[in-house]
Amino acid sequence: MNTTRLSSKGQVIIPKPLRTAHHWETGQELVVVDMGDGILLKPKTPFEETALSDVASCLNYAGKPKTVDDMNAAIKQGIKDQYQ
């Protein structure tokens, strides 16, 4: 178990093995979430979280609806093209 101390300035050093495991570099912005009995540190995402319903309207498609088989075939072809 990794431990750390709170400095007189309210700073906490995140142990190197944890920074490495999470790929956190100097300057990484973190979101601090109050969990009641502690805090949770999460990397700040570059974009605000959204639901599919918030962005689906930008996916206008005029044409015959694609089947799951059509989509699977397109994915398979894309992978094949990428690795040939």
C-alpha cells in the first residue's frame, strides 16, 4: 500500500508507481470528487461529458438504414484495409 502526507500548503504527492500506472505526467489536471469518507482523483477529460442523446442529432444520415451485418462487414473491411 502506498502512503503519502498532506503538506502544510495542502499538497499531496501521488506516489510514482500510481502516477506511472495511470500515465499522469507533470501538469496533469485532475478532478477532485468528494466521496464522503475520502476523495477520488480522476483525470480531467478534454471534453465535457455528454450523453449520446446530446450529440446524436448531429449524426444525420439520409439513406437506407444499415443493418448490423452491414456495419460488421464495414468494420471487418476497415481492419483488413488497415493491416494489408
